[in-house]
Amino acid sequence: MNIKLVPLAAAIVLFGACNNGSSKDSVEKADSANAAKSDSSTTGMNDTSRMNKPMITADQDTQDFLVKAANGGMGEVNMATMAKSNTKDTAVVNFADLMIKDHGAANEKVKALAAERNVTLPATTGDDMKDKKDDLSKKMGHDFDKAYVDAMVKDHKDDIDMFKKYSKDVKDPAVKTFIDNTLPTLEYHLSRIEHIKKGMK
């Protein structure tokens, strides 16, 4: 039995990203799947025969953006859902509702763009978003409200920076349009949550 376990252990070390992907980080798993598709791009056109319309080829920047946007969007909705169950602050509840509505709609658009381009998205949030949610789950009352608001301020600043970067880098017209159309919404979210933060004691 031990002899059989040696090569198995070696395989786990060599292919850790794949074998641990479901429990470790779904974002890394999605990135690996997309990299494999890019490496075998010659078969990509044959894969489009499954559909009645040609698949759009996604470059590296487009793939990276869609994966990051999906991860961040899912994380925002998950934390907003938690906020609705944990806060009694009306302003926080209203903001959480806004997150579920706006980021939920954006998530659906990201999924559609990814499907058209044969881009694999993370099935669940990556470790970064899971850690944020876990940290929030340990807090209650005013401490929870403050931590959630602080997280939303930071996340939206990061989101805006990321969207602005990819607005310059992404060449795909439809994805760039999505980015540019979504940026004002993110900036509005940031102004709303910063206003809420100023009103907290």
C-alpha cells in the first residue's frame, strides 16, 4: 500500500492546482482551465461546432478580467446576503439590497460574456473573498456593521481600480463596453457606502 501511495503523493504535488482546486481556490482552477484552452487554441474552432454560432476568441486580458469580475461579483452578493441577515441598520440593509440587485445583474452579464468566449469562470468565490466573508461571520451588531461597511469601501475602491485598468487593456469591444458601462455604477456604490461610513459612530 505504501508503494502505491508514493506516486500518488507525487502526482498530488505536481498537479496540486487541479487536485486541490475545488477545496483550495476556484479562481486558480478557472485560470488553469483558461490557460489550457489558450494552449490548445487550434481545437477551439472545432469546439464551436457544438453551437450554431462561432465562438469569440478571448485574449488573456479578457479572460483575466472576466474571472476577476465573476469572483468579486459573487463575493459582493454573498457578503450582502450575510449583511441582510446580520444587521438592523436600515442604511446597511438598503445598501445590501443594492449590492444584490446591481452585482447580481452584472454577474449574469459576465456569465453571458464568458459563455460566448468559452471562458471558464470560478464556480465559487476564491480564497480572498471567502476569507473576507469568514471574517465578517465572526462579528455581530455594530462591529459587524462597521466591518461590512469598511470591507465595502475597500472592495469598491479595488473594483474601480481593476475596472479602469482593464478598460485600457481589454481589446474585446463587448467586454470593454461592459466595463465602461459598469464603472459609473461602482463609483455610485462607493459614494453611497462612504456616505454610510461617515454617518456611523
